[in-house]
Amino acid sequence: MSRIAYYRVSTGGQSIEAQRSALSGPFDREFSDEGVSGATLAAARPGFGELLSYVRDGDTVCVYALDRLGRDALDVQTNVREMLEKGVTLDVVGLGPIGRGVGELIVAVLAQIADMERQRIKERCDAGRIAARQALAATGKTHRGKAGLGRPRAADPAEVRKWRQDNGASIRQTMDQFGISKNTVTRYCAAGRSS
């Protein structure tokens, strides 16, 4: 009987440490997927797939939230059912241990609510982008008063390319001169070569 933790974060810039500290260890094994989108089916994630292969009757799998276990309500329910059928107890922060029957019903309802909320967030974001594009086309500014969509440029790409070429500068020197990242310097200079 093992106590197992599973963590997932969507982007490389995020850390699993918040989830780790929210779960009460110690654990016999820990599995994680870092930088793996929640849009990916859980079984297709390397860490989660390894977890499913590892668990056995009597184990307890601890997770921070139900949405860590699947891409949508159906995926969450499928993965929970698979673990329960193997005799695994699922322990979710704020819910406690989940078993068959009533536990599965609670998971189904909560997973569906989370799925609906994700859809509502997507709809609000899509509506905001449409409003921004329409306002930008009509007035030259977005509905929030910005001059363009997305993040403002860190520096003028043509100016960065010209300065680097004129000074025979390295990427590091160009980064320091303009206060921009290595990826931004590389992207700006590559864009100049392709045009």
C-alpha cells in the first residue's frame, strides 16, 4: 500500500511546489507533468501514464484538485473510475478520500462544473478578443484603450537588428543594450533575415 502524489502544471514557468505543499506527505512515490497543457488527455501525459501503470490495489493517490486528473469532465471521470476499479483510493484536497458510489457521483458533478467554468472562461476570452478587434478597426484603439492587440513590443525589431549589425554585437550584448530576452533578440534578428 503506497501513498502516491500526482502534480500537474500547464506551463514551464509554473512550479509544482504550491501543489506539493498543499498535499500532506510524505509519499512513497511522486509523479508529475510539468509544462503539459490541461487540454491533453491525462493518459497521454507521461507522468500520469506512468502513475496509472504503477498504482495497484490498496494504494492512495493524492492530488491537489480534480482538474489535475483530466482534460474535461469525461476524462476526469474515466481516470477516476479506472483508479477506483484497481482498488485505488483517490484523495483530493478539500474533498478527502473518494470511493465508489457516492464518491463517483460527487466527482461527476464537480468535474462537470469545472468543465462548464472552463468553457465560460473561453467564451469570455473569445468575446473580449472580438470586441478588441472591432474597436481597434473602428477607432484605432481596443475597447480597453490600447493601441494594439497582445503584449506591447519590448523594443523595435528593426532598431535591434540595426544596432546589433552596426556594432557587431553578440546576443548577450544586444540583450543588455535593449533589456530584452535572448529569445526576443533571436526572433527579431531571424525576422530580418527572412524578409
